[in-house]
Amino acid sequence: MTDYRDKIQNILLNADTYHEAYYKAETFRGPSLYFHRRALDTRQAQGSVTHLEYVYATLASWGMHRMGQRGSKMQQFEAFRRSIEQQADRITEAQTFDFRAMNDQKWALLRKIFQGIKIMASGTSLVGHSKVMHHMMPNIVPPIDREYTLRYLRGKTTITNNLDQEWLILREIVSDFFIPVACDPGLNLKASKWITSPEEYPWDTSILKVVDNLVIGALK
């Protein structure tokens, strides 16, 4: 177990500074933003090919598929599509979850979804699976990556290739860091203003994505 209390306080105390740093960096634009927003906009039809294509394109534009022999690789689209279609009912149920009212039963359902996704053909599952789930249930799962999330929260970017262990890391990060930050009343007020200003803050698409943006801003 990792103690995230100092990290939580750091984000809450410096939210405005980190938010400004995130947008000043202008690291993420073009297709990475376009497909992200389109995937979110179509998530209620999460079984549709169009939605799944947007999710698939988002992950590719977010660097989850590298051309050539080296680097991360994604599954063929049909393998990904089948894995999601088999879990359509679970995903629909998870879309109703509130991060402020999680329990063991709800976490168990998310675990089944996490372990049933087929998106990565190489490497670990934590990063790719969290990004898929974020675009289907942004209300409860944030996108997690090595360069920002794991470096900020755990001080390292390495992940052991073990699906059970990777799920435990995801649950710990969400329940012990993202949810406490998102539950803070002051942060909620700031996030509400940012989320309702999409032209100025297009990446603030949900409260958990706001927290993710602050983590990136902290490292920027």
C-alpha cells in the first residue's frame, strides 16, 4: 500500500498553479483531443462500432501503438471489439456508478471489466485498460499512464506484467488518490468552472480527468 496523503495535499494546495501549467504546456492537441472528446460523447452507445472506433483511435493517438518493431502494440480492432461486446451489460451498469458511493460489489464489477478487456498486444495492461475504461465510464475510472500518473504517485514507471496485480494498483490509485482529491469541496468548485468552459479548457471533461490534468501539470 502506498501513502498518497502528501500527494493529495500537494494537488489540492496547488490546483490553480498546476491547472495553468497543464494548459500552458499545450502538449496534447490535434487528434488526441478530438478522438478523446468523440469517444466520451458516444459512450452511452458503448456497444456501437462508432464508439469503439473512437476509443481505439484515442488510444492510438495517445501513443499506445508504436509503428515498427519496438514500443507498445495494440490488438487488432476486432479482438478489442469482441472483448467489449461481451461485457456490454457490465459496462452499462458501471456507467451509473458514483465515485463517492463505491463498495466492494461495484469494485468487483469493475475488476471483471478490467480483466476482460483485450486492447494491448504487448506489455502491461494497466495503462491501456484504464484508458479504455475512462472513455466508457469517466465517472469512476481515470486514465493512468507511466510518465505522469505512476511517476507522480509511485515514483517509478515500471509495472509488473500481472493482470491481478495491475488491477490492485488501479483500484488503489483510484480509491486512495483520485477519489479523495475529487471529493474535496474546494476542488469541486474549481473543477465545475473548468468543466463548464470547454472552449477554454477542452481537456477538463470530467472531475477525474481534471485531477489527471492536475497531476500532469504538477510534473510540467
